Amino acid sequence: MIFINYKLRKEGKLFFSGLLFFIYMHPACAGIESSVNNWVNAWTSQDIPIYLESYSQEFVPSKGLSREAWESERKIKLITPDYIKVTLSDIKVNQYSENLADVDFIQYYQSNTYTDEVKKQLSMQKIDNQWLIIEEKVITVDVEIKKLSSEQDPSDSNLSEIESKPNENASVIEEEVISKETVETVLEHWSDSWSAQDINTYLKTYAENF
């Protein structure tokens, strides 16, 4: 069995332009890096057809979604933001055989509505001389939801109040965390039910006086 482990040293970051510049790239993983580059470039340019072509027909979506539901979800997430920026760092390629490899990296995502930083792994397979994604896993995640308006974030005043009342810090922070988790959970249920075309669950995410 072939096993190749290369941690790539980069001269420039992979940014929303989708360009990669390397001090050194081993020929064995050049095709893999090219495919990852095309995937990011399609993502950041919000090019849906090219983005979806980066995934093998054998790709199995997470959360139990069908391929059709997953594609619908991805299309919405690609076209909704005004812009998308993606930066990859600490890229490491583990090639297990001539046609199979894992790519590990830190991914920083930013749009006008959402920002996160995740550690991710792409499992890739060489099919018809092209490296395609057969599995995509998020290992760890650090999420920040950005405000849609330019108004001052109300949480800023909350933070000032917390600093002025140290004895109440624990209870206030706990309430903030619970509130944020609740909002994120509702948004996730809304998105999942929409993608899965689950009408009952979808309608339950709306208030009765909506």
C-alpha cells in the first residue's frame, strides 16, 4: 500500500481568488491540491455547477440528507451571501494509495452574514484522472454569527454591564450562551426541514402570529 504524508509549506494563502502558490509541491499530490483549489475557487466565486462537480457521485452527505436535499441546501448557502471568502491553512495530504487520499486543513470562512473557523478533512478519490470529494468531515468548529445590519450590536452594552457587575457575571453569561444556542438550534432545524422538504417541521419554526 502506498502511503504519502506531505505537509505543504505555503508562500501564499488560498483566499477568495482561489489561487495557490507553493514553495514546494510533490508531484504525487499536485493533482489533489489542484482539485482542492478548484473546489475553493468555485465556492468563493459562488459558482454552483463547478462547486457540485467537485464532489463524486458516490459522495454521501452528512445529517442523513439525500444527495438531492444536500445539493438544494448547498445551493441556498452559496447564493444567499453577498460575498464569500475562504482561506485554508495547515494543509496536509495523506495519500493512502494511488487513487485515495485524505486532505486535512484549517478552513476560515467569511461572508456578510456568517463567519467560522473549522478543522476539516476531505476524503478524495481519483476517478477518471480527476480527484473528487467522496467524504467531507468537520472535526472542530469555532462559529461567529454576524449581524445583518450595521447598527451597534446590543450585546456590546450587555458586555459592559457584565463588566460593571462582576458578581452577576456567571448568570448573565450563562443566559447569553443558552440564548445563542437556542437561536442556532432553531436556524438549523429550519434549514434542515427546508432542505428535506419536511413541511410539518418547517412550519413549526414559525411563530403563530407570523
